[in-house]
Amino acid sequence: MTEIRYICMSDLHLGDKYSLLTRISEDGTQADLSAASKTLRALAECVKKISFSQGTKPSLVLIGDALELALARTHEALTAFEIFIKTMLNADGTLPFSEIIFIPGNHDHHMWEATRETRYVENLSKEKADVLVPFNHTSPMFCTAGSSCTDYFLGSLLKSGRIGALKQNLPVLTSYPNFALKNDSRCVIMSHGHYIEPFYRVMSELDKRLFPQKDKPTDIEDLERQNFAWLDFFWSSMGRQGEAGKSVEHIYYSLNNSKELRKLLVNLLKSFVKSDDKISGDFLDSLVFEKALEWLIKKISKRERINNQAQLGKDAVEGLYDYLNQYVASQYNKENGQENNDMVELETSFIFGHTHSPFCLRTPSKSGAFKKSFARFSKPLDLYNTGGWVIEDTEPNLTHGAFLVVIDENLECAAIDMYMEKADGHESPLQVLSAAGQENDLVLYCRKLINEDCFAKFSKDAAFAVADRIDFREKFAEKFK
């Protein structure tokens, strides 16, 4: 019988009050960390049903932005994670999954920094050379319990005894930025997906513009080395900046709203101009400045989480081709003893999140943005995006929602469409999808699962929570008009 070995989800944003998986206060002004949200409780019942329906507990794979470290302080995000674990507990104190595999994203990138630096210090006793070796900025994609890092924060939290009802030793393995599984015929590669967008590799882009003769990063280690500080500062640390951090929510809201972004940028630039500096003042009022400002706003507004027209925008599609062909294929070949430019010969599925717009398809496709093949993969490549669990605007984004992507013992994949944001506030129909559009054993197995009552209850709770968060978003937006 088919068994689900991995349950993959991303972009939980635990600690963000607008996450469906974080309880929100009655007035909508802050996260309520006293208990689980209704949506989280309903999701937990669905995960338990998947686990109880088979003989083997699956692994839970968190593909980035599991914790919100940009808009929440670290202790708040960790408390929200603690609630997540408590809510998942079975009556006997065990969990419906055997381990957590954590692949950090941009919003919880700091977890990776803490983990890799801790690992480095722990291994110092093994270093015998006079000069210490440099820090590694990435991990192997083919990780095992022996080679992978145990996440410092999450691993320590689960071992602390704070969750008294937890009776299970739960490993938390960390792999960054890619994690992979393979057998003789198939390979599944997972990554959060932030590097498909130029906005998240901005230091590499800036370096290339300032020094055109320089080459772009050659491998995934080089790409992360150039951009980790930017990721850690703006996307994974801002919530901890004391009083200044309280303005971060306004900044992030402005990034998603072109009018507010314009006001924010103009205020910033004017703050550097002295009141008696007529030349600079005239420039800020000039057409040249206006055009430059429009260009900058347009660039920022192309971020995928703002996109509500398609599965992926043009820049992200090009970035995905580049990321897989340049960085993922090279890392795969290096770890499998192949030449750098060799093709990946196995049937491959790539699972990612980040954009909050779930979809699945086989490439090349006859229509849409993925008409061409991925050059470094010899067979059609299946794409699965897991979507996200946070509401970001005052109106429903009809491309936003969340999938649970499940993987069986043969590394076949299927996507359980858990919810989509709806304009009418109605429930989103549950369905099971595969990138190839085939009804394999895993798809048929999942279709039986979603007929269980717990999935129907989840749909109702999620629909209410989406409408609730949108209403609170509207009230928040009013504060800045």
C-alpha cells in the first residue's frame, strides 16, 4: 500500500498575527500567543489523519519561513512554534511525524546563521591546522542525520522540557538552502525559493552593476556568501530592533503598496536634504527624480508575493530557470561525484514556497511561462509550489493559498490543495493534484483521505480565518492613510 513518507509545507510565518496558523487578538492588533488558532487546530487534525492512516510516521518538511523573524521578535516566533508542536501532539504525547526537516527561508534565515555558527564552534576541536578553515555558508543537499545540522533554536526548544506533554525525542534536521532525496530513478529537491527573485540576491546584482567585468556567483556557496548578510538583516532580524523594529510593519506594508512605498521613499530621501539646500531640493522636485522613483517602485513592486496575476511573474520564471540550471544542478553534480556541467539524469521534482501562490505543473508545458525545458535536467521536471499561510492585503489575492505536498516511498509527489483566498469569502474546494496530471497510487490515496471529516472542517475554519484577517488588514491600512 502507498504510504506518505514526507509532508511538505512552507511559509507558516508563525508569530505573524496575519498568519492563519497564529491566533490573533480580538481587536486584530497583535498575535495572541496564549493558544492555537482554529485553523492550526484543524490543520493538526488533518496531519494526524494522514499519519494514523498508515503504519509509518512521515517526516514533516518545513520549506522556509516557518517562523516570522521580520515582523515578530524571536521569543514570539519561538512561542508560536511551541504552540504549533503542542497542537500537533497526540493524546499519548507523541507527534504524528517522526522528525522535522527544516529548510530555512528569508524570514527565518537567522535560524540558519545561528545553527551554522554553533556547528562551526562545536567542530573546532577537530581542526588541527594552524589557520582555521572558513565558515561554510551552506549545507549538503543530500543530508543525513550524521551530516546535517541539528537546528540550534528549534532543537534546543524541543529538548528543553518546556513542552511537558511531549514524550517523543523529535530530531530537527536543518539543510540550507537545498535539501534532496533520491532513489535509482527519481529525485526530489526542495528549497524555499527566495533566490529565484533578484530582490533577494541584491548584493550580487549590485556587485555586478558596479563592476561589470566580474562574473556572477559560480555556485550556491558563493551565492549565499555574497547575500547572507542582506537576507539576515532586512528579512530575518528587523523584528528584534527594539523601538525601531516597531516601524518595520509599516515598512513591510509599504513594500506591498505602491502609494505607501512612494511616501516612504520620498520621506527617506528628503530627510537627507538640508532645508537650505536648494539644488538637492530642486532635484527632488524634478522629472528626473520622478522617473527614477517610478523605476525603483516598479522594481520593488515586481516581488512575487505582490503578484496577483499569474503563478510566477516573468522575473521569477527567469530566476527559477537560472537557480535550477546554475546552482541546484551544480550542487547535485558535485555531491554525486559528477562533472559540473553534467545533466541531472533522474526524473526530478522541485518543491519550493516563498511566493505564497501554490501551483504544480510538469515542464516543459504546452502553454504558460514554462514552455522551455530546464537545460541541465534531461527529463521533464515537475514543479510544486507549496504556497503560504499568511494574508497580506486588504483584498483577497486569488493566486494565494497553501498546498500540502506529500511524497511517498517511491518519491512520487502529490499536492493537497488546502485552501485558496476567495473573493466571496466562501470555502475553497479541496482537491488533490499532480504536476503530471496523472492519477497515480499516491493521488488516489490522497483523494480518499480528503473525504474525511477533518478536512471538511479545516476548509470551513480556513475560509473564516481568511475573511477575518482581511478585515483586520483593512483596519491596519486605515492607520496609514
